[in-house]
Amino acid sequence: MSIECLAPGVATLLQDAGRRGLRRHGIADGGALDPWSFALANLLAGNPAGAPTLEITLAGPRLRFHVAARIALCGGGIEAECDGTPLPTSRPVAVPAGGVLRLGRCRDGARAYLAVRGGLRVVPVLGSASTDLRAGFGGIAGRPLRSGDRLAIEGAANVDSVRFPDWWIDPSSDDRPRGGDRVVRVLAGSDATAPPGALFAHAWQVTPASNRQGLRLLGRAIAAAERGERVSEPVVPGTVQLPPDGQPIVLLADAQTHGGYPRIGHAIRADWPALAQLRPGDRLRFSPCAPDEARAALCRQRQRLHRIALALDAKRALA
Amino acid sequence: MNDATIEPLGEDALLLRLGRGIDPALNARVHALVRRIEAARPPWLREVVPAYASLAVFLDIDPCTDAGVEAFATAGAWLRRQLDAASPEDVDASMQVPATTVEIPVCYAPACAPDLDDIAAHAGLSRADVVALHCAGDYRVAMVGFAPGFPYLIGLDPRLAMPRLASPRTHVPAGSVAIGGAQAGIYPRASPGGWRLVGRTPLALFDPSWPSPCLLAAGQRVRFRPIDEAAFEALQADSAA
């Protein structure tokens, strides 16, 4: 009753909703970098919210299903096929026993989530199945998936061939019109820039040094209004730090707990899914945002997820 | 604490700042405030994360309900009152509470202490003097951060202060006892790092399978005790067993 890894992909990690309440120990939140695609994958697979999934980075693994399974793939526009049948994303898919799932490149983003009905069985560490790569614990011994790894799953009945329905859901996390550079909304931080609003004045490019800890950006260097030595203070996922080189870093789910750089803003939670999907070389812009607007965007996103859950319940009731 | 400030830290936390320096008295005020908040256990409290001169209070609320919005406002006002009520007498009393002291055995042999000679040269002291001064210090864990279980220690003898390496090492061994400017710390796990390495402890500082995953917590006292290489190896074997 398992999935066997035949080829691991670039960086495939077990992730769930992460850890909370351990930052005083220096322990990062972790968890799915794109919480939206993660939640959709679990919804489509029929899992409870927060079930462990595989988070695929840029290009995916090849997996043999030793038992039939019901799965869902969401995020990144990932290429997928199973036993010669191209698979769509954002739909429930049935995979027969012995099926080999080949995941290709993320064509429209950086991260995809593979959810398996019943969840991937992992022993939680500090309350979560999430892999903390930097600290080396959680998931599969704190490391990415390797060839030969076997992940325990619950088998599915009545699956003899690759199947998926002819409907799909709109997987967009964002109800704003798309086109041009990604726009990430930012709450005011502790530090101002000089001149004010310098963060918003031009576009930034994502550099290859980016990872789950933070997106490192490159653009016209900016400065904090107040210079000088600072003492480390708490930071959180979303915090926009400004190191001395004037190139901002947007902290993500694996953010360290404390940081000494000026904090010039906080990327709003509703835009974390978009941040997680940015690839090295992609461009983004920031726009200022008020707390009420951040809350409204988050609540709209949750309502969209809720509507999708209701629609899926209706589909299942009719099936 | 009229100069104290309170500001949002992202969408579900508030940052309370008492000052901007690395100063034992200021840090003691931070820990007193942490204890005050934790003792009151308000229903919306998720976690308090101390730092040198500030602390973050994480709220466990749902921002998409009226109750959640109300709780956020209530929490801000309540925390403001705690800041205002934390009188100097209060702080003095809390500072007299004897914090638990954790003794950390440290091997200062050259194999464990690649930067000890540089520190000695920088300070104009002998190796033995550096070890003696390092062990004489009465340290306080100002905060745990950077990595799981990494203690930032206040109390380093100012003569031992030395700037970080210009270029960080790609590999610092687990247990390395380090100096970064006026701060002292211990690397729980092998990692890159730019602090000067003066010794190494065989003790494990972090283990996710422990009921409390870190050996050290903010507010505790720490003392270093010198051990030789044989003791280091014996203790390391015990630690691994």
C-alpha cells in the first residue's frame, strides 16, 4: 500500500499546513508555500483540510502507485501523464494499481501539490508532517524525496484505469484581473524607505538564490529611511526585509524567527500563493495595502475556497 | 514604559518594542513582560516570542469573523495596558527571581576552537585567559532564534567581543560555541555561519523528539565549563546514544 519514488524531481517535499506556536524555540512555521493550491489539491482529493501532500518544485518526480489511488494535482500548471494518458490539473484523477505517474515541468509557476485521497501517511514531528529542510527534521527525515523512497497511502477500490471527470475548477487564487507583472500587496512595515514608497516605484526580478525561506529580489537598489545598527527583532512569513545592498527579501513559510535588517513591509497573506509561484527571472511589483483591504482579500479567497468545496460536495452527491 | 511602542507585525501578530539596544536590563524587562502576558493567558493568545528589546505576540483569531476582528482590537488595547502597567518595581522584582542555570561543558582544544587564537590576538590575551574569561561569564539567554534551539546569549566579557567573519563559513559543526560581535551563541546543528568559533559542546541543544524541543529557553542563565577532548568525546558518545 505505497507509492514508490522512481525519480525524485528537483525538490519534492512533504508539506502540510505547517507548525504554529513554536517560534519562541526558533522553529519556523513551514508548511505548503502556496496554501491555496495545497488546499485545492486536498479538497479535490476528498481529504480533510491540512492533510500531508507532496510539494513539487519546478519539475516533478516519477512515482509508481503500488495500489490504486485517487489523487489531485494543483498549482504551477504542472505537466503530468500516467501510463501514457496526459493528466489535467485541478481535477480528481483515479490511478490504477501499478500506474506510473510522470510529472514534468511547472509551466505556469514554481510549485505544484500532489494530494492522495486518505493523505500521505507520515509520522508528524512537532505536530506537523512538514519538512523543515534548514533544520533537518519532519517529512521524510527532514530531506527531499529520493529515488527508492516509499510513501504509505490508503488504497482506493474500483479503479482499473486512469480516469478523470470532464469538469474542472478555476484554480486561480486571485480575483484580480491578470496581465503584466504580478502585483503583490504590502502592509506598512516598521521601517520607511527613502524616498517613501521606493519599494513601489519599479518592478523587481526574482533571483535564483530564492528558496522556501525567502524570495530574493533584484532591481534598482533602495534604502531605509533610518540607517545604522539594529538589534534583531521578530520577523514572520511575509516580512519584506531590506539588507544593506538595497535588494529586498520577501520572507516565506520557512522564514527564520528573528532578523536584524530593516523591515519595510509585509506581503499580505492572500498574496502568498502568488509569491510561492514566482520563478527565478519572473518580475513582480508591490503595491501598498491597508489592513482592512488585506483582511477583505483573505476573506474573499477563503469564500472562493468554500464555494469550490460546496460545488465538489454537490458533484459527489450527484455522482 | 512610556517610550514603548506597539505595532502590527503582519496580519496576526503585534510587536511590542521596549527599546533598541542589546542591554541586560532591557532584556530582563522583555522577559518580565513575557511572563506577565503568559500568566494572564488571554483567550486569543497563541504565542509570545521574545527578542533582545522587543517581543512579538501572535494571536489565534479568525480575521474573517466579527468576533475575530473584535478580538484583534481587544488584544491591542490589553497589550497596551500591560505595557503601561509594567512598572519599574515590577521589573525589579522579576529580575530577582532566580532563573534556572544550565551548565554547558565546552571543549576549547584547537580542533574544537578554530578562531580561539584570533580572539586571543584581537583581545591581546593568552588562549588560557580567553578560556578563563569565557567561562567566568554569567550569561542570560536573551532569545532563541535564527535556527531551532540557537540561544542568543548576553553577558560576554566585552574584552572577548570581536566582529563576525568577513565571509561566513559554509560549514560550522554542530555544538560550536561562538562569538558574534558582543553576542555569544551556540550552533545547535551544522550550518553555515559567520560567528567566531571559540569552542564546542558535546551537548545536543535541539531534538524535535524531546517533550520541550530545546535545551535552552529565553530568560535562563547559562555558564560554560571547560572540558578536555577525552571528556568531549565521552559526552558526545553519551549524547548520541
